Amino acid sequence: MRAVESLQEFGRSKQIPEKTLFGLALALEECGSNIVNHALCRDPAKTFQVVLEHTPRAITIELRDRGPEYDPTATELTPARAYNEEQFGGWGLELVRRYMDQIRYMRDAGENVLRLTKMLNETAE
């Protein structure tokens, strides 16, 4: 996904630690994949927007799509479950929650707006 490559370039230019950048890229890939598969129904004519924001204290990824209203923050955490090779999916939102410090959703002018924020620690590696 081009957005993940752009995030990685952006993060490296801002000297974001690789460990933090990994979590950001994973969260963007998971949320972007969900948008493509569910909100856009894999229609290549439909697109979504990604905006990156950086301050000395945080980096935020904002994703916007015109799909049906869906608030991923309202989804319950899945209880711990055993690994099952036959079970696909269902882990993405849990991974996003694990790597992001803040996840906010709103519906704005017919768009789903998801903001993922990771606080930056100057002493982190």
C-alpha cells in the first residue's frame, strides 16, 4: 500500500524510532485494509484519504472514507483465544489498539474519520 511506504519515508525523515514506525505502519496497513475490504467493497474506483501529522510529542494518522458509517472504537475487545490456523482475520483492531495510544472515530460530512495517535517518547529507541 502506497500509504504505508509514504508513512515509512515520512517517519524516517522525522527520525521516528524504527520500533514506533513499525507499530504505526502496522496500524495503517490494518485500518487501510479494513477500509478497502469493507467500506469500499474492494472497488478500485473508490479511494480513501490518509493524512499524517507530526508534532514533537505525537504522530497522528487520519484515515477518511465515504463508506457506510462504522465506528471501530465501538467494537468490543475479543477475549483471549487460542491460535487456530483455520481462523482468518479478527486480530487487526486488537493490533491497532496495542500499538496506538489513542484511537478516535467521528462521522463528518458523510465520511468516516479515524484518527490514530502515537505519543512520542524522546528517550524511546
